[in-house]
Amino acid sequence: MLLLVLTPVIIFLGAHDEPPVDPNGPCVIQGEPVDDSDKPQASIPEQYRDAVEAASKTAGLPVGIIAAQIQQESNWNPKAQSPVGAAGIAQFMPGTWATWGNGKDVLDPFAGIDAQGRYMKHLSDFVADLATNENEKLKLTLAAYNTGPGNVQKYGGIPPFAETEEYVEKIMKNAQLEFSSTCEAPGGFDFGDLQAGEWAHPLPASRLTSGFGSRPCPLSSCAGQPYLMYHEGIDLAGSEPFFYAPTDMKITYVSVGSPDKLYGFYGNYIFAQMTEAPHLVFEFHEAMDHSLLVKTGDVVKKGTPLGKPGATGNSSGIHVHFQINDPKTSVFDRPAVNNGKTIDPLPILRQQKVNI
């Protein structure tokens, strides 16, 4: 009789063990929100959630894109004013607001979000013929919002303006990491599909010591070495003795130590390519001397140890440099400096549920 009485109570209490997951909350891996800093985790302010979801439906774009765009434009401040005259939560210029504001106050946040949805729909339709996939369409739509649709049409893509390029990439990244609890990239990746959760950690239990993109000089001096100011991969450091293949891949080149002409830059390094689509090209640099465990031509499985982190080449401490290159990059079979497109590994790794 006692068991019959207690059982419903236990079931009732257990029903509240798992808090509801906010689908537009931050990317979560192993129960922990992912973020690159100590700032509070981003989320859509409660008072604007319905408006953002409605704007997303109007625009035909992911909620995360609309939310990340507002965060970038005004940080959710409905009274925001820019030095060039943009105003409101979605930062409309006066001429654009006159067309899309429906005669309402630009500082009315709900009017601003509604106009944002309708204007983004217009821009999305405008750039659609220039895009070859959903990822490109999202990027072109954001570029058109930032610099005007005429510039996108003029250049046949994202205009080569540093501000616009940074604007697009930041919103795409934040839409994934700050406004998608699944950690999935909005519109997928521009190089093809990846199945979420299929990769291994390249250096388990490590910490990120240097991210992708512009950075301060990592050494005592970067004189004559300006390329050190832009990091084409990420650096990982930790206590794990080996670094590993993140996925099945073919080893296309293994350096030969100090005789290699790139040893002074890359240290001991490995080039590899995924054996399955989308055939991304990988680079691993700065491995410990005499630690590499694979040879050119090997085909290795996900999780195979490749070598030990080191401090060879242009290095300021023991770590492994992990780099992802576009699939169209030539498959390296010799010492060669990458001259193709590099891709930020973090959004890819986090969609793969790799906790970095």
C-alpha cells in the first residue's frame, strides 16, 4: 500500500527534472551553453519573441537570423541612433523607413521588427537569383540589408567591403551559436552538408587558446610576418597526449621535420582530406618533433591518433593548430602554403557537438 501511494509522487517530481529547451536559446553541448567569452548568454528578450517569430515567418528566414541581426544592429535597444542617421531596434535609415515603416514611429520596436521582416523578405527575393544555395541566400540578404541591394547586384555577391563582410559573418555565426539550441548553422554550410554529431574531438579536454580570424601578434614581434595577424585556424591546448582525426580522412602529406621548407612556420604538420563529401581539407600544425604517427597516403578512421601537440614552428606554447580549408583547395601532396579559402572551424565543430 505504501509503494502505491509513493509511486505517483516520485513520477510527479521526476516530470520536472528536465527544464524545457528554448529552441532559440544558445547552442548547448553536454548540458553547457557554448560561448567564447564571459558575457551573458544571448536570448531573445521575452517582450520581443512573438514579434521576432512573426518577422521570421514574413521574411521566410530562420528566427536566429532575425534575432542575431537585431542584436548586431541595436543590441535590442529600441532607442538606438547611429552617427549616420539609422534609428530604432532594426536601425533603418530615414529613406528606407519611409518606404517600409507604414507611417509608424521608427523608435517603436514592434513596428521596427515588423518592417525588418517585410524588408528582409523583399531583399531575399531580390538576391535569390544570385544564390546557389540557402546559405548563400542568407548571406546575400544580410549584405543587402547592410550595404544596399544595388551593391550586391553590382558585385554579383557580397561586396568586398570589410564592414559588410564582418557584418554577414558575425550574424551568421551568432545565429548559430547564440540563437539555436541545436548548434546547427542557419542555411547549412556553403560548402555542402554535414551530418550533425558525426565528428570526434581533435584534442579532447582542451581549451581554445587562439581563435579564427584577426588577432594580436601571438609572438614577441610580427615584423615581416603580417600573416601571423590573421589566424587561419584555431589553436587548442590541453593535457591530452595526442591529437586526433576528427573524421575519416586520407593523409595527403606528412612533413619530414626540420628539413621541410615550412618547418620554421608550421613546425611538424599534416595535410589531410575527408574521404566522404564534402571533402573538406584539414591541416594540423606545430606537432612535437618525432611524434607524428601517420604517413602520406594513409587512410585513417575518425578518432585515430595523429601525433602529439608541440611547440614547433611559429609557436608560443604547446598546442595543435587545427585548420579547415574549402573542399576546392588543392589536395596537398608536398610542402605548400594554403592559398585557398579557409573556414572557421568553431561553427562546424559545435554543430558536430564537439565541446570547445
